[in-house]
Amino acid sequence: MRAAPSPEEIRRRNLAVLLRHVHRDGPVSRTVLAERMGVNRSTILALTADLAAAGLVSEELPGQTGKAGRPSLVVRPESDRVYVIALDVGADRLAAATVGLGGAILARTEKARTTGAFDPDEVRATLAAMTRALIARAAPGSVCVGAGVAFCGMVRQEDGVVRYGPNIGWAEVPFGADMTRELDLGVPVLVGNNANLGALAERERGVGAGLADLIYLHGDVGIGGGIIMGGELIGGEGGYGGEVGHMVVSPGGRACACGSRGCLEAEAGELALIEAAERTDPPGRAAVEAIVDAAARGDVTARDALHHVGDQLGSGVANLVNIFNPSMVVFGGVLREIYLASAAQVRSRVALDGLRAVRERVRLRTSALGGDSTLIGAAELAFAAVLTDPLQTLARNVHADS
């Protein structure tokens, strides 16, 4: 029989729960926290006092409430004092940001890349330089409590090894360990698949906030998917589930970087759109936006390219809707622009190929976080430790910085 938790274990768990509420929702009154957590106000007072003493939260009087009586103090995250490093390795860009407790992006920087193979040493050095520049701009006395990377490929979660990154030519690269040594922040650098992290970000802070069943599709040169069912991210046996970009939607179609033909990313990704539009622009968000703009101004070739790619994207979405029955499908990365310009084709294909019982309630939406969804997801990965054991994690990091 399992022993009952000790008072210290209960306290540590309650500290984590309270901090998660404030981190996710922003300023929350003591009264609301007590109701959510099912504890009395004196317990909330003690918990917030501990977190405030550690510099994780602060308390303030609310604005005018119009209610009689003494107002309940509002607990807010100390976003400027406690932050993480969020990094994003995409097939056409590198990005870095400092993200404060509560999810606010404090500063960010980005570097466009030509597509093709990336040298791991060069990527590591570039991200390290971007990170050091961001840390130099952080508020005096602030503490970095974690670092996370969103990566455009298959990642082994437990040690951050990139098993396969087809669009940048990586295989079996120990990226998490390498970045941990390179940055030397006193915290491990955690690495996750970019689409999985984008899905978590949209569920926590974006258009899918609070939903238990959603699919997030992220597009750059490739297409990835993050699938959340019953509130849990589907990872599969090795944690590599969600590689929806390699679902075949056009047998015998365009060659894909994975070695197959007719994959969703080969037929509906930005390279397919650029080729169909008969453009010579280098891949990237700017190229997609230029095609969308040309179509809006009456360019027939650009319009037909978007119609074709939208139809292929709709085929993939219909398959996913039939299999998973999500309440929402979210389009992120360059798929956001592609979907907005070809929504009629996507919806038409879903209506034709989707089973009525599962398609009739699904909502198709674009990312509310825009180009920052994967960075926000990387930040959430990095915040995991402090949101699990706030005081111990902060103490370790303050000691490492001193």
C-alpha cells in the first residue's frame, strides 16, 4: 500500500500547481486560485508568499472591481526576472528568443538560411552566438531556468538526439548534449520536434486553448504534425509519432526528401507551391507570401498553384480527420498563409473525402501564435522543470549563475 504524501510533498505539489496557473493564465487573484485548487485562502497566502520570496511571482492590487469589501490580491508571474532560452531550427531559418515566465517573448532574433544540408557545428555556433546576445540584453538580476529547442525532424526526447532531419541532412546527431556543452548555462538543453511543440503551444496559449483533441500542422520546407488526443501528445513507441508530412497523398507523385514519392510535404509544402507557381524565389516565408500576393492580384499561375496545393493539403487533412476525429486542425508556419489563400480547396476536399460523422464538427483554424508557435513550444519545454518543482529548480539555477 502506497504511503500517504508527506506535508512537504503536498506543499511542493501545490506550489507547482499554483505556479502553472499563473504561468498559463497570467495574473490571477488569490480567490480564483483558491477556488481552482480547492484549498483555503490561508494556504494560498502561504504558497504565494513562498513563490514571491523566491522571485517567481509578485502580488498587486487589482484594478477597480466595483465590488464592496477588500479586494483579493492578484498574483502575477515575474516575467522579467525568470526566463528561458527558446531556439528553433527550421529548414529555412534559425531563431532564438528569451521567453519570460508567463509566456511573454522578451526578445527574439532570427536568421534566414538557404535550404539544403546544414552543418551541425555551424548551426550550434550560430545559435550559441544568438543566445549569448539575448542573455546580454536580459534584465539585471534575472535568472535563466531552462533552454529548449524546436527541431524540424525526428528527435529522441530523452536525450535530444536528432534521429533524422531529412530536409537538412542530419542523422543521429546528439544535438541536445552538444548544445548543453556549447551554451554552458548550467541547465540541460531539451530538444523536441517542432510540430509537437507547436501543438502544445497552440493548446496552451493559442487558438486551441483548452481543447483535448487537436492536430497542429506546421509547414516550412517540410510538413510536420503534432497530434493531441485526450489532452495528451501522441508520441508512439519511440516518440516519433506525428510525421504526417510523409503520409502519401499522391502515389507516384513528387519525390520527397525522405526517399518516397507523393508525400504530403512533397505535394503541399512550400517547394511544391514554388514549383507549381513557376517561380525561382529561394524557399522561405517571403516566397510563399509573394505567391499569395500575386494570386490576389490576379496572377493565374499563382492562383492555380495555390488551388492545386490546397487540394493536396485537403486530402491530407481529410485523412487525419477520418483517423483521429479532432475537434480542431490548426495550420502553422507557412501553411498558415497557404491555408488562408486556399481555404476553399482545403474545405472542399475535406468535405469530399472526410467521413460525415467526423468532419461535421471539426474546425479548421490558423495559428494564433503566428511564426512564434514553435518558439513558444520550445519555451514551454524549457519551463517544465521550474513548473514541476519551482523552489528547488530556481535555487539550482541561481546557484549556477552565481
